[in-house]
Amino acid sequence: MADQPQHLLVLEERMDYTLRDAKIVKNVVHVGTKFIPFRVGTKVTFHYETRKCDAERTLIDESRTHQKPMQLVLGKQFKLEVWESIVQQMGLHEVARFRCDKSLVQQYPFVSKTIRDAQKQPQGGKRKHCCGLTFQNEGTGYRDLDELFIHPQDLEFTIEILSIENPDEYGKEAWQLSDDEKRTLVGRLREQGNVAYRANNLTAARDAYSYAIGIIEQLMLKEKPNEPEWIELAQMKVPLLLNFSQCKLLEQDYYPVIEHCTEVLKYDPQCVKGLFRRGKAHAAVCNYEQARNDFQRVAELDTSLVTAMRKELTKLEDQQRLKNVEDRLKYCKFF
């Protein structure tokens, strides 16, 4: 025993603890193909099924329903610690059922809520955090999870291990990176987005810019607003917001353009590109006064664009007159 690697000793101690206290009961459904030693940083990808331990074995969650497996990086303080324990009792491609004592799964309703919410969110959407205090005020938003929180009970997890990767076998995700690594990744993502944009692959470009924006927002949360480090990050964020807005403008998705360009103008009130793109988006959704203000401001800031802005303002006037005529015709149909 003394000659074994430390991570195997930890695994054996954990297995002895759970089996001795009978808080985790394992039943193998299909034997795995091989055992791969686990260590801090190992990424485990698996499908899971969660059921109550009632007579009906009521189904709570099933990852295959959403065709997206779960991924855990060991040693990163995942909220549901019992999942880290049970996957380390398994081999590659093994399928097993684990009955877990209710004392080990108290956090499951919040973990499940986070996963369910993420499946509903569009890319780049903001997720709402849920903790015990939030639950007392609002609940999780899911009746079965609220019931599970109020009346804790043992749960059964059926786990199928799809892959086990050591830290040197996969690329780190953003949350695993150091701040310096995140800054480097932002630069790579911006260049990837630019290459995709030049190739007219708007989806890939938009996604790269959106990912980079999210990383910068994580970094900005660590800094005090308007301090030098925060200002530097804001300056890095501006071109990404502009590029993302340009993709959305070409996709004719105008409200995100208004939102992101407005953010740009908070950082740089004289940003001509931000004003112009926001003006185009306002015009497209019939916010004529706002569009007019943006185009006029562009002309004030850059005299070389005066002629171009006059053309935009003329088009805007024509568009507004046509809209007024159409509205009057629609109104007349009611009488």
C-alpha cells in the first residue's frame, strides 16, 4: 500500500469511507473496459440519470434527453461533491447505479436547476444564480426540485462513463485558466473571429467574439470600476463588442446591436462605429428619433462622413414617411 501513487491512496480511502458508512451503495450494470487512475484535474465525461428512491423510481433528470453529457474536472470544488466520489469508483465505459444518502445530495436541486437553465439559455445569455437564500424567496422555478429541497430524500444516480482525460490530454476551458491565460485566449478568439468574418462565416465569428466578451467580463468582475486595470479590460472589450454588433447587424438581429453599441458608448462616448451601427439598428426597428440623433452625432465627430450621414438621414426620412402612410392605411381599414 505504501508504494502506491498518492491519487490511488486517496481513491481507496474515499471508497472505504463511503462503503463503510453505507452512504453510497453501488450496483454495477455493465463492467467497464479499463481502469484509468484519477488525479486532480482529470476530466470525466458521463451521462447520468437521476431518480427518486420511491416505489415508482420517479425520474428527475436524464442527460441523454438533451443529448449533452455532463463534464466534471476533479478537484475543482464542484457543488455536488458526491458526483466526484462516485465517478472515481468507476472504470471507462462502465455503467453503474449509486444509491446516495440524502445527506450527500442536499445540493442536487440547485445543481439540477443550473443545468436545466443552461439548456434553455441562448448562447451568451446570462444565467441566474440560485442559492438557499434565493430559494427561500423565489424557489428554483421547477416544482419537482422545490419539492426535493423541502423534503430531502435518497437519490439514485445511474452513471455511464464516456471518457476519462488527464489534464495533459485536453484543452483547458476558460474557467480553468489563469488571468494571463485568459487574456491570451481573448486575443486568439478575436483573431479567430476576424478570420471567420472575412470568410463570411458570421456564426463562427459571432460565437468567437461572444466567447471572448464573456471572458473579459469575468476578468472585469475582479477589478474596481474605473481603476486602471478595469479601464484596460474595457478597452479590450470595445472592439469585440463592435465586431459582435456588426455580425448581429448583418444577421438583422437589431436589438443586440443596440444593447452592445450602447455599452461601447459608455466606455467611449465618441466611438463613431458604435454610433453608426446603433443608428442603423435603431432605424431598422423604427426608432427614428434615436437613429437621427446617432447619425447626426457621427457627422459632428467625423466631418469626412457628413455626406454619408446626409444620405442616411434622407433614407431615414423616406422610411419614416412610408411607415406613416402604411400606418394610416391600416388605421383606415378599421372604419
